[in-house]
Amino acid sequence: MIIELKKDAKPETVEGIKILLEEKKLPYRFHHIYKKDVFTIVSKVDTEMVNILGNISGIEEIITDNTEYPLASIALKKERTSFCVNDNVIGGDQINIVAGPCSIESEEQIFGIAEFLSKAGIKFIRGGAYKPRTSPYRFQGLGLDGLKLIRAAADEYGLSVVTEVLDSSLIDQTYPYADILQIGSRNMHNFHFLKLLGKVDKPVMLKRGMSAPIAEWLMAAEYILTEGNEKVILCERGIRSFDSMVRNTMDIAAIPMVKNLSHLPVWADPSHGTGRRELVTPVSMAAVAAGADGLMIEIHQDPDHALSDGAQSLYLEQFTELISQVKLIAQAIGRPVEPQISKKPKNLNLCVE
Ligand code: PEP
Ligand code: MN
């Protein structure tokens, strides 16, 4: 249940509701989020209590939906959440494109990719400095040196940085170098880490756990929201299935499902979602057709020699082709793709404080 207070609700009203809930032994949380003051209660509330609350004048609305992720849910907020990262609107009409290597490998590599992206009108660069590798013998990333390199390359070419925070001990180190903090699939269930990210004042892109049901993914987002960080992006990155032909099974249906359940922006990562270069463009098109608000794509100048995820990384010219294919789908559903508005951003005023 969600109890939304009126904008002018008095502190006595808030205190009164707390006392009522405590008397009834109903565990609650009180939040100020998306410019609303709300109580959330996930245990069952009986009709008598709902009626008592219904008579309190400082209450705007009582939403009796029983959801384990009230703050992430459309029950709280029908309009879609959007916010700005530098001059870019996330979760608006336009489809955001994030591209870059799986791992930051060298100055030459990341500056080369940043230059390529800026020429293509892309606004976000990705690249991991700390890599969650399955084998400890594989390349683990350049660490802090990598973070410095991606930041310098992004600043040189006017891009925003999306990079993974691998662990709670690395939040402080990663924070100054990132514009969006990526939370990897393996960390989606790391609830203590999620709570810490809820206290950070930068957007968090939360990848779906590779074996996580949609409800668990939304509850993971809820962990971040309950601590006060309102800027959460959900990213579908494929789930494990029985089929060894693909690295993961891209759950395209999860995109409209999550958009029906939640107001948060939803991105798609067809690179990890398939693990195969030749599938990345068609699956990107499918994700956009299904309603994805953004795409995250792995690219590399020399994928055959990439230090991680080469098999799913696009050659630069394939990425150019991907953008033109995705634009066709975006046009068909009436949404602009970021490069089209890079010179004259229509939404720029949204990002001016
Ligand atoms: C990545 O984006 O490089 C990555 C490791 O992704 P995931 O957490 O989805 O495996
Ligand atoms: Mn990768």
C-alpha cells in the first residue's frame, strides 16, 4: 500500500499516521521521493484501517495495490521518470545510445573510440575499468588508470561516461570519473551494495541479474530508491537459459513488461544479451521496437584482439550500420534516436536548472 500525503500536509498529520501504523503493528517506511511524501507498507492492510486512513484530511491518495516494489511501481507514479545527465535526457522520448568497449584497454583504444563516437553524434561512452570476469586468470581491467583514461577521453570529446562500480569499496573511487554508475548483473542481488548506491547523487544503471525474475529486479531497484536515489535506469542484459548457441537469452518481453510495471527508464544491452556480434543489430532493433529507452552496445576497433567480450563487440563500421537500422525502427514508432538531435537538442531546455 502507498499513502500519498497532500503537498500541504502538516507534520502532525505525518506523526499521527506513524502512530496509527505502529499501533496496528504495520511496518512502514516514509519517503520523500519524486516530489511526493509517501508512506509505503508492504504487509496486508485490512479494510478497517484503510477506512480510518481514508478519513485523514492530509492524505492525498491511498493506493491499495499490494506490491513489493511500491516506489519503482507505476502505482506510485503514472508518468515516466526522466532526468538529465549533462545535456542529455534519459527516459524521455529520445532513445539514448551508449557505446564503447567492454574493457578500457589503453589510451589509444579509448581515445580512438571516443573520437569515433563524437563524430557519430553519440553522447555516452561505456567501458569497464574493473571487470567482473568469470575466470580470475582473465584480464581484470586497468583499475583506476582505466577510470582516468575513460574520463579524459570523454572530456576531450564531450561525452558522458557509463562505467561499472564493481564493489562497494570502489564507489568512492569510481564516483568522480562516472556520469552514470553501472551495476553489473552479478551485483543485482547485492542488497547492501544497492543500499549504498541509494545514497549516491549520481544515476545508477541497474542491470538485470542473469537469473533474476523481473520482480526481483524491480525489488533491487527498490533498494536504491528507498535510500533516496531517484535516478535509476533498468537494463535488460539477457538471462541464462538452456541454449548454448547464445551466451544469454535476450528477454525482449521483459522490456514492455517492466515498462508496464514501472515508471523507470528501461535500457537494453543486446551485446551481453546475445554474446554474438551478428545478433546485436537485429536484437537492438527488436529492443527498440519493444519500447527500450536506450541501448548499450559494445564496440571495438579490433574485436578479434579485444581483452574481453570480443565475440560480441561490433566493428566500428557495424556500429554505424546498427545506428541506421535502429533509426528506421525508432522512426516507425515515432521516437528520435540520439544522434539525430545531437546538433540541436530539442530537449536541452529540460536539462537547464
Ligand atoms: C559489462 O557491461 O561489461 C558487463 C560485465 O555486463 P553484465 O554485468 O551485464 O555482465
Ligand atoms: Mn562486456
